[in-house]
Amino acid sequence: MNRNRVYIRNVDNLADTIAEIFSILRYGDLDGKKVFVKPNMLKAAQPEEAAVTHPCLISETVLYLERKGAVVMVGDNPVPNHQFSEMKIAEACGFLGAAHGRFRNIGKYSKRIRVQGLLDQVYVSREILDCDILISLPKFKTHDLTTMSLTVKNHFGIIPGGQKPFIHSRFPRINDFSKVLVEIYNIRPPDIVIVDLLNVADARGKTRSPGKVVAGIDGHAVDYVCALLAGVHPQTVPTIKYAVDGGMLRPDTIDIDGPFEPLSGFSMPVWFPFRNSIVEHVGRLLYRLWLYRKPVVDETRCTHCLACEHVCPCEAIHDSRIDYRTCIKCYCCLEVCPTQAITARLKF
Ligand code: SF4
Ligand code: SF4
């Protein structure tokens, strides 16, 4: 099978489309396999906003996998805030119901991974590293910094909690940040990608319902075809350009199977002189501010159970006191605390 074959399907019956995709990608034998489904759960958003993966796609994927005997887990790592924990964000997105009881909070346990490149090291959710098959369900959408958010950007969510703004602040330049996204993608690339174009929103917020999915086994090739569908030159998307320049994708080997119908009038983020440097500077300021958002222990609620100390990947907690020089703001401690004694607060 050509690794760079990309399948575009107009969806009449989503269950049939999912079954066809698994069949043509030759993932028929799933009995007993640990399968992790990674949707895009950026924030608490309704399906009609087209900002997160449509719950229908998650639901049909989970049902198919369970029929095939797979041990299914669904999850993502949004940045929790004082209003919404990870599970509340999942509930607001309709993901708890769509996962049919298979949704898990994957922000609790992470493992340090060494990376050759700009990153040096990063912490990744253990469930992602431990699964047999990883399925990515990205949302097709625009993104102010990286132009488009597709498979490679969806993989930023394999990193728990507050590490994401930390990485943004370390690499504010668009090109560096895009290289880091590809480095993270390469830690554990997905085995199957199914991009959600059931409904989409463009950069002006205009929504429409193309009723499509785009699938394949190579996320870079899938992203390349999605950029073509958006009507942009793929190499204007920095993550795609870096994959091509780095020899990870040869566009001339991509083979499209299915109806290729670019979305007409799909608005991308506006380009103007100095746009990139303005976006970079504003982003740098915002993410610097984020660095002051730290985990804080409320001693009146703490029972000294030591769960936070045991889960902290950096050994930054001792006797419920946090060493902020060591803390990487992954927020794993917030997730495990049984009494909600730890919250993320601005602390200068
Ligand atoms: S997990 Fe919560 S209750 Fe347990 S020691 Fe840490 S702060 Fe205290
Ligand atoms: S104290 Fe440890 S677990 Fe908590 S946010 Fe910092 S690094 Fe993560």
C-alpha cells in the first residue's frame, strides 16, 4: 500500500464510511488491541461551532472499534482553567457521551521523552505512549499562528496541561514553533488519521458543512491534501513546509483517492506586511503572562495524601510545597488531587 495515499470521502452514512476507511487502511484485526482515539478538544465548544472534532465522528469510530473487539480509550489534553477541568471540557464538547464511557483524563500521568532537535525533552501522556494503535481525529480548521490546524497540530495535545503554553513561550517564532510541532508529532505518529470536515469554520468564523472526511496513514500527506482542499499552497502552512524541507514528505508521491473538490471561498488568516512578527510578539507576551499561572496548594483542603508528590514528573513537590524553579506547569498535580486542593493561579 502506498503510505502517501490519501482518501477523501463524502459522507452519506458515517458508520459505513468509518468501516470502509478501516478496511482500506488494512486495520481489520483489532481484537484485544489497545486503541487510543485522539480528537481535537481545544476548548469547551459546541459541535456547530466547528472548533473541535464533531462528536459524531468520535462516536462512530468508538462503536466500530468496539465491534472489532478493541480496548478503546478516548482522550485529549486541553489546558485546564479555573472554570473548566479536563472532564468538564469533554462534557461541554459532547465527548463524554460520544466516547460511550471510554473517555479518560490523560493529563494525570506523563513520561519524559528525550527529543533530538529544538525541544531537547518533553513530557508525554503515558496512555499515548502505551497504546498499540493511535488514531488521530483532527478538526479541519484555520489557526492564526500556524495558518492551519490539522494532524500535526492535533498532536500537540499528546502533551499534558500547561506545558503547551510553556513551549509556546520558549518558541514564539512561527518557524521554530512549527519545527517543534513536527518534533512532537514524530515522538509517536498516529497509525490512522481521519480529518473531520463534516462541518468547518473559516478564519472569518463562517461555518459550512462539506460533509467530508479525509483519511490516511501518513499525517503529513493527509495535511498536504487538506491544505489543497482549503485552497492554499500547502507549503504556506509552516508544519507542512518543514515536513517537505526535512524530507519527511515527498509531495510527488501523494496519491488522492476520492472526489477532490476544494472548498470555494474558504477564508484563511489575513496576510499583511509584518503579520508574522506581530503575531509572534503578541503571542510571546500572552504566553509570558501564562508563565505566572502556577499550581497553588490550599493548605486548608490538603490532606497530605502525597498523590501530587508521586505524580509530579519533575519531583517539584515535597510535603505539598511546590518548587516553582523546577515546576514545568504540566498541571498533573491538579488532576490527581482528590480534594481539589491545588488550583492554577496567577502568582508573581
Ligand atoms: S494531592 Fe492534594 S491533598 Fe494530596 S498532598 Fe497533594 S495537595 Fe494535598
Ligand atoms: S508541581 Fe509538578 S505536577 Fe504540578 S504542575 Fe508543576 S511539574 Fe506538574
